Amino acid sequence: MSIAEPPPVQNGHVGRSMKRKEDPRLITGRGAYTDDLVLPGLLHAAIVRSPEAHAKIVSIDTEAAKAIPGVQAVLTAADLGLAAGLPMAWVPPGVTVNTPEHYPLAKDTVKHVGDAVAVVVGDDRYAVVDAAEHVLVEYEPLPVVIDPEKALEEGSALVHEEFGTNKVHEWSLGGGDLEAGFAEADLIVERRVENHRISGAPIEPRAVVADYKSGNLQIWSSTQVPHFLRLFLAIMLGQSEEKIRVIAPDVGGGFGAKLQIYAEEPLMAVCSKVTGRPVKWVETRSEHMQVSHHGRDQVATVRLGVKRDGSITAIHSKIIADLGAYMFLLTPSIPSLGAFVMSGCYKIPAVQTDITGVFTNKCATDAIRGAGRPEATHMIETIMDQAADELGMDRLELRRKNFIPKEDFPATTALGIVYDSGDYHGSLDKLLEHFDYEAFKREQAEALEKGKHLGVGFSTYTEICGLAPSRVTGPSGFGLQTGLWESSMVRVHITGAVTIYTGASPHGQGVESSFAQIAADRFGIEPEQVEVIHGDTQTGPQGLGTYGSRSLSVGGEAMVRAVDKVTSKIKKIVAHQLEAAPEDIELQDGRFAVKGSPDKGMTLAEASGEAYIPENLPEGMEPGLEESAFYDPANFVFPFGAHACIVEVDAETGKVDIVRYVAVDDCGPAINPMIIDGQVHGGIAQAIGQALYERIHYDEQGQLVTGTFVDYALPSAADVPSFETDRTETPSTTTSMGVKGVGEAGTIAASPAILNAVVDALRPLGVTYLQMPLSPMRVWEEIQKAQGGGGASDDPGKQGGTYDAHGQGGGGSGPARPNQGELA
Amino acid sequence: MIPIEFDYKAPTTLEEAFEALREGGEDAKILAGGHSLVPLMKLRLAAPTVLIDLRKVAGLDGIQRENGTFRIGAMTKHYAVSQETGLGLAALASSTIADPQVRYRGTLGGSLAHGDPASDMLAIFLAMEGSVSIMGANGVREVAASDFFEDYLTTAVAEGEILTEIRLPAMDGYGFGYEKFNRRQEDWAMVAVGSLVKKAADGSCEDVRVGLTHMAGTPLRATAVEEALRGKPLDAASIAAAAELAAEGTNPPADLNASAEYKKHLARVLCRRTLEQAAA
């Protein structure tokens, strides 16, 4: 539900909630996903996976499996013959990242439950799944490392003996004088902030079909990054890149879990090469939970220095990141993405983030929707509430006191990051138009008298997205071994129809619609006449894919540049035909016409007719109407907003009910408000999932306890509220359209609003702080502890403290319990 | 997500079903709605060699009231039970089972015969003091609810037998309440409590029944609560005092989301709430 829909833009498609062009095929079952693909002679593959979290492979006996009727091949690591293992693409200058070999099939040890050991290929899926059970693997168990904090202790068992430590890397980002900042503070609030492990859990699990013929590989994969996949397949297979075609057909959600180069991709290529037939592998949900990378899993100690008037003097986050057993494509870099916005939307003179990555015997973590930024926002926005409480100051007053003011933009933070645009007071004002805070406080007090515990939590956030610009993110900057531009090719056909190729690889973002709306406005045609093609490395220009809320703000900007090249040529053609100057031609009522004489003009179809039947083109002009553009922005984009979550907590049972959720987001001018609403809804739902329900949990033996949707509590529509959304529109100064990304904003913003709301509801019972996930039992136990009763978990006081900045020398750990006492 | 190979039979009469059961031997399984068995098969936690699907067998579906008793065919869907308002507590509890897909496919007989103590209808059947007809090679036997649940996933339905009918008393004059505690709407109960209360003319408690879900390997009656409340005034104080006994004699299985202690606490809270609803 949207509170306020702006009126449709007159004579324009941009800004309208046009129904998505993708949806008719997707909702009538006519989408074509990788698993739908049937090729002549298609074989099927099943993977034999480790039931052990850490073990030496003593032997693998494939004979029994090979003897099963219908089995064509059983391969182990020794059979693959790859030129390279799976990639890790982050090499931060001056930082050592311990990166173990990661081969698609384990060579001599398995490092987590689900680690692939062998692959069975056969005539049908039933045969290979049965045969996989007959591959006999003898394991010799090794000590298991599960707790990332214990993993760093002297004498811990090791995940990878060769490094002599479980530490993957250390990475820091800081700016301003931290010591001076904390020295200046009247109060230092310190909290332990846990951000537990989650799964991306797209509706469509992964799937791969590989077809090797005549030395050429064609591969279909449910991926967000077809071009990266082609590059890395070339490297792993030792094959020239142009002989590989990667297709990402309809992809049923990714949430970052498909921003990866997975073992099954080179494996299926090898299986096809070995058998001489196309081979398909489709991930089961159980496999997805085990081996498709997880997200989050950070424990942070966050310190915030504040003066008695509420001004923040410093923030310091020390993060221990559980990265799992292998370094996947971007694994160690993900926590760092949060460091770039560790000061949130506040003016903080000193900001520091120190990250320690740790190996454990778990699946790797990597980018899951928000990727580092939900964690950072959770730290900032929970400690803001904690600080407000310690200061005896209203939570919103503390936020307003520290907002970077509108007139400061573009604003350079202490980290040297330039926030392109923002109006944080504006979005909070808009939020409070929908949510009457003062009335709520009265309602809350009245409810409490009746024994009902209502609470409100806020999150005022900004994030960094539109992943690019290459000179910041690239090898000599942040250290990603790639550029992060985007590309587009625009072809106007002789009839005036338009085909747009984009290097973005959408999988639910509605790019086929929003791009068509933009192009239609610039060509004076209808979006129905614009076809947006994506996800095929053979048909379009080189691209980089969809992640980091970049499709529109990077890919869309590339498209606009290609479109503008075409319209510039059209103007020359029209000017030539009408004997006018090209600079006098502009789009008027669907025609490229002479300024001031709208009757003198040509439609796109008329102009393209001239371009393709070139009897009368300007001297030296090439025929045709087709242009491409590559775009590498000068900066990121920084969406922002203000969210409010209203909860009722059943204090007897600990159950949290979200009564209302109001979100005001600003991603610049809206191209398609309905798509923005959808992204915000889904993003918040995913954050609610993390805050209240979902958790990837391994036991002490490294067994995945939450390996199905019975135990991994992914919420359904019945478990989330109706969302109330609204927008402010503050144009980005980075992008020509002013647009910013919105795909991750909801997820980045929402979890602290939920947590803060629950704490607010339970303060009358003495609960002052909580950790996610806020499962009923955890909430109940915390209430029991606060009431002086039983409860099984640790004292919340161990989670941090508050202390007189000067009395304790400004450092060290705080007292055992949060201190409600005097300020210095 | 692919089960081990199995045969499938869909007999049209009970005679054929029994023959298929005999032929199938110990690894044959009766298939009703399939919403408990099939997921277990897909995870390869159950591996029957033959499924005997009762959906084509006539006469196993439907609800009839005869005098003070509802006769419910074993293949009657949860949805149909939920729509029969005369069933009171049973209808209410049915309406909360999992999600619409499960309610439209899952059956009362299948649920009872499966004997999962986390599913809704077992404790309701127990509290209502229903009974079932179980048919075997030697005819039909009737088993009371109190004798039906033997152990975790084990009921009085023996190998070679088929549960054909459930009988639930109409419970005229009883108020009722049902509270299920779970994390998500569609989840099995972490704990659930169903209560039935009959008021005497003076407003005191003439009769009370309390069924507990997922507080042991089988569904339970909260007999201590019932004894404490029977004959007492139905005021808040006596209800609260009785509900405090809800966890007596229970042995709840703990999991990641709920310790035994927490479940016992929940049982007491939910018991009080359902008694209040039932007495209202």
C-alpha cells in the first residue's frame, strides 16, 4: 500500500506506475527458467556432498554408483583437470587475505557440511539422485571450528592448517581523530551488536545447464552475473572466452545468493565435456541452505562517543566476521561495504571500522541483499537508541541533532566519502506526517496501564549503492579485481521499434519495464515498443550484472547515454531533412521537430526509415540507428530514508507482533513508483525475516540445524504486516537522471527499527537491549532476566556497557551492566 | 527432494485396499492427504515401497451428525471440518492448521493416524473424548481416544489396518477455546492448548477438558488442571490457579526455538487463556 502516489507525469512514461512488462509471462507460468530447458540428449547431475563439517577424505569408491543403470559418469576432483579453482576477486592493496584453494570438488579434505565431493551424471534425475547415495566416501573427522570468536583464540583447531591461524584478514577504514573524538565525549556508549547468519533463499534455487559442442561451451545458469561467469569459466576451464556463451534466462530471485561463481558451473561444463552431452543440475532447497552462500554473520563491538548536548564525537566498530570455510567471489570484502557508511546519516568527526575475518567450518558468507550495509545500519541505529536512552534524550531529537544538514550536500564524511545528496530532516518530517509520534506515546502509556506493551522503533538511514565507480572500487582502490561500469546498446529498427541490450542482469527488479519507460520518453514512443534484452553474453555488449542496487543508477545511466547518442543522430537526420539546425530539433508530442514549429518534424519511425534507407543522409553520416555506451560513474549514490516500526509484544510469551510499518524512502526521482514500492516491501520483509524469524544455525559439530524451511523460519505473507510507504525525491548529483538504487534500501533500513521497537515496548519491564533474532523464547528469556527471574542465556550486561568517558580513561570495557548513572 | 522409488496404488474399495496392504507387507503405507508423509519421503526420511492412496475409495469422506455424535470419514479434509461449526473446538482448531493448501488436502484421519504430537487435531480428539473405527482383516474395532496414541508417531492403527472413521461428541453446552503458539502462521505448534468448559447452573465448572499439543511424544490431557477446576467457580482466580498446573506430567521435547522450560511456561499461559475463552 502506498500512502501517496504522485500524480502521473503528463505526456511521459517516467514517473508512472506502469504495470511490469515481465509480469504477464511470469505470473501465467510462461517464464523460462533454467530448469525449464530441455535439450536433445540431456543428462542430469546429482552431487555427492559431505555430511561432515571437517574431515579428511580417506577414500571415495564410485564403482557401485557407476554400476547403477542409467549412470553415465561419476567424477571426483582428480577427474576435473581444471586450470584454476573457484575465484576470489578481492585483493585490497596492502592487506593479506588468506585465501585457500577452493576447487569445485574437494580434493582431500571437506571443510563444511555440503562441501561437494563427487558428481554423478546419468540419464534421468531419479537415477542420479539414487546413484549419489551409492558413492561411498570414507571420512576421517577433524576438529570442527564453529564459534568465530573462539576460533581466534590461541590453540583453537584450524580450518586451514596451512595458514597457521583462523584469521582470514584484517581491514580497517577510518577518518578523523578517533582518540580526540572519544576524549571529547561526555559519554561513551558501548554495545555488542550481533548480526546473525541468514540465507538469501530465492524462490528459484540455482540451476545450471551446460552444453559443450565442437569446443564451444554454452551454459545456462540462474545467475546475477552472466558476464563474470563467462570470464571465470574461461579462466577455470583454460578456454578462450569467445568460445563460451553464458545465458541467464528468467531468474527467480537472487538477493545476492546468485552473485557468485559456484562450483556447479564449471562442474557441469566438465560433465558435458566428458559425456559429450548437455548436462543439467538443479539445486534442491536443502542444497541451497547448505551451499549457496550465506550472508551477515558479524559480531561487532560498537562504541559511540556523545556530548551531553547530544552531539556525536566519534564512532568505532570492531567487527568479527564469520566468513565460513572458503573465500567465495567477494566473501572477505562484504563487511567492508558497511564501513563506508559507518557514520550513517550523521555528522561525525571521527569514524573507524576495524574488521577481522575468520574461517569457520561453515558455508562461506558473501553478498546477501544489502551486503555489509544492513549490518552497519543495525549497529548505528541501535546504538543511537541506546545513546538517547543513556542521555535521557528523545531518540528523534538525538538523530535530528546529528543529521548532516541538507545544505551541506554534497557532503564529505570523516571517511572522505562524498554523499551525493540528502535531506534527512525532510524524510523524517514526511514519516511523522504518517505516524503521529506524540499521539503514539499517549496510546503507549494507556496501553501499558492495561498490561499491553506497545513500542515504536525508528531507523533513519543512508546507504551506499550503485556499485561502481571503478576508480574507487577497482584494484588500486578498494581492491576488487574488476571495473564496475555498466554498458548498453540501443538499436532502433527500421520500423521505429527499439531493442535495448543491457549489461545488467535483472532477476525480479523490473528492468524490462523501467528501462522501457525511460527510453520511450526519449524516443517519443510507447514502452510497449521497447524491448529490453539482458542476460546473454553473446547478444549484448560486455556487462557486469545486477547487484548492489546498480541496475538503474549505473546500467540505466549507460542506457540513457546510448539512447542520447541515437537521438543526437536522429536530430541530425531530421535537421537535414527539414533544413534546420540539429540543435533546434527537440522532441515535441512524439515527434522530433523544429523548436517553435511542432508541425515540422519526424517521428522516430520516419527518422529511422531515413537512417536505414540512406538516400538522403547528411554528408559522411553512417547509415543505421544503433549506438552503445559504457558508463562508469564518478561516485556512488546514497539513498536514504526514515522508517518507523510499531510493535506489540506479548510479554507473557515473548511474541512480537508488528502492528504497523511505515517507510519513507528517497531514491531520487521515481521512474516507476510501483516497482519502488515492491522493492521496499520485499526489502523490509527480508529484514523482518532476519529480525524476527530467520537464522542459519550450525550446532557444535558443524551440522546445519536449520537446513529446511521447517526449521529455517522464512516468513510468508501471513507473517508480515501491510507496509505503508511513501517517498521523498531528492535527486542524486551523481546520475544524470538523479536516480539512486532502491533494491536493498528496505533491508538495510529495517532491522534496527524492529529491534528498537521491541526494546521500546519492553523498557517498562526493565529490558534495555536485545539481540536478533527476536524469537519469542529469546524475548521471553530477556524479560525473565530483567524481572530477576530465570532464563537461560547470558546476562545482557555482558553485551556492552556505558561509562564515564573520563573516569575510565576513555577505553577498556564497561561495567557489567549498562549504567544508568550520572554523566561526567 | 526426490523420494526413493516406490509403487503407487489407488484402490476403489476398502477390500482392494486391504489386499494391496497385504501384498505390500510391512513397508506399505496408506496415503491420505499426503501432507505429512510425502514431505518425509522427499527428504528420504520415510521410504515406503508402496503407497496405497485412499482417495478413490468411496464412503470415507464426509461429516454427519447422528444424535449427539459427529461421524467423520477418515478422508474428510481439514477444511471441511473447519466449516462444520457444530464441531466447535474441532472446527476452530482445524481452521488454524498450517496454510490453505494443507487444509484443502490434508485429512483428519491421516493426521490422527500419523500421530505427530505437534499437529493440531490430536489433542482436540483427546479432549473431546472421541473414538475411531479401525478396520482390519478381522473386521472393525473401535478405539477410544484415550487408548489411541501409543508413542511418538505410533498409534493404535496396526500394520494391515486402516482408520476409517472418527467420532466426536457434539459437546453441546460446552464453551471452548484454542490457542496455538508458533513462530509462523504455517508452522506446527510449538505448544497448543484446546479447552472445553461446561458451566453448571450456578456458574461453576461442571466439566472441563484440556488437551495439550506438543508437550510430550503424544498428545496429553492436562488432568491436573481439569481436576483443579472441576466444581470450582469459573472466575479469573480459579482459572489462573488451575492453569498453573498445565505443565504437570508433561515432558515436552526441546528444540532450537523452545526449551522444555519455555514450553511448560507457554502451556500454562495458553491454558489460562483458553480456559478464559471457554468460560466466557
